[in-house]
Amino acid sequence: MTIIVKNKDTLIYDDFVFRCCVGKNGFIKKKIEGDKKTPIGIFSLDYIYYRSDKKNKPITKLKSLKIKKNMGWCNDLRSKKKYNRLVNTKTKFRYEKLFRNDYKYDYLLPIKYNWDKIKIGNGSAIFIHLTKNYKPTAGCIGLSEKDFLILIKLINKNTKIKIL
């Protein structure tokens, strides 16, 4: 079964239709770091990351990892080895901080975009994360917490996401 992001505000899985939000500048096939666009394609999903200091471990068939204070996601164009990877925030490279003060990364699910054969500058840190207001993202997909928790109960390690 595949998650389908049908348009800028609709995510579908099986018989479930969820409201979502996507990148501020829409969709694109050839993403560039910082373009605020959501990449088009079919991608696998990573583990669920969650803030154990704020939320319970989610019910899911996917592996779950606690977000720690020193966790970040490298978005630095100078780092060939770390780009688009989970990093320790003590690194000298730029990163997206996962242990945030707001709610957006209380739960997050990395989309395996630009993952296996990483191309520096083609985009990093593309997640399904939380939203409360459905304002456009920097390229991720936002879901309400309730819908996120429903979705991750339904999917498994073989689930793909198709962004149209």
C-alpha cells in the first residue's frame, strides 16, 4: 500500500483521506536545497522519531527512535559525508535541529528522498511532521498530530510515499 500526496492539501492512504500541507512553493521534480518545494516521486520511509520528554512512544509497526537534544539533520552543502543524514549537533556543519522548542518535530517521519545516492544540494531533511495550522512548509509534508498517529498505525516498513 502506498501513501499518496494528491495535491497541496490532500494525503491519502487506503480509505483514509487526511488534510496536509506541503512546501510553500509547491512541487518539483528537481529539488534544490532551500527552494521550499516538496520533491515529486515515489520514496521509502525511515523510522519514526519522537520526543519522549513530551510524547508517548507511538503505536506503529515502524522502528521508533527517541529524539535527543544533540540530534540534527545535516543540510550543509560543504559536507559530502553528512549531507541529508542524522548528525550530532556538536558537528561543525549546518543542520536542522530535531530537538525543537515548538511542536513540529514532536513526531516526525523522514522521507527517503535524496537518500541512497545523495547529491549535495538536491535537498535534505524532507519529513512528514506535525502542523496545527496547515501553513506551507519548507518542503516537508505536515499533518495534524491526530492524523499522523493514525497514519503511522496503518503503515509498515514496506510502505512507500508517492508525491504527485
